[in-house]
Amino acid sequence: MTIRELAQRRRELDSLKKEQKETLEKTATELSMVDSELYDALVEEGSRMCNFDGYTYSLAPKLCANVPEEDAEEFYSALERHGLGELVKQKVDPRTLSAEVSRQIEENSGALPSWMEPYVTVYTRRSISMRKSK
């Protein structure tokens, strides 16, 4: 290929990449909306799962936690004071934080410990798992 052809191909690929990124973002948004609607429909029906066309769809709520950026430093200090400093790595990984918050809630009779409350927002992400049925 000539330099001109390579440059044109580069431009085409860049354009394709942008289009696919936009398509992926739109698909992810629609998937999230459909998951939410399916989750609500299953809950409304009183079901935890359903089977269609060889796939099982089941409720899979996941506890998630995050700390607002403006409270991060103070929260990290609180983690250290409570013997959890090993979680801090410049930034606490959201999955690690969610797992620890889940453990703390379990150990604290279903409640977030009071020292975490000012820093951590806890919510349940409504999620659907999909797998090929046997």
C-alpha cells in the first residue's frame, strides 16, 4: 500500500471505530434498560427466573458501593483507623469495596457500620444473568 492508501485506510478504520463505539454505547444503554424492565417484570410476577429459547434468565442483584470523590481521603483514613488500610491502593477498587461493604453489613446485623455511613453510598444494581440452559 502507498502512504496515501495507508492514510485513507487509517481514516476509514478510525471512522469505523467511532461508529462501533457509538453503537456499543447505545447497545449497552438499551441492554441496561431491558435488564431493568425484565428485573421489574420478574419481581412483579413473583418469579426469580424464567426460561425461554434455551436460556435461563434469573434475578442476580449485586451489592455495589462507592465513595464520592470529595470524601475519598477522609474515608481512606477511616479505613486505616478500623484496620482495613490494606484495601487502600491510591484508590479502592469498586469490586473490592463492594465485597468489603457486603462483609461489613453482614457482620453488623444487616446495617452499614456507622463509621462508613458518611462516606459510602450503598445500592443494589439490578442485574440479570443469562446462561445457556442444559
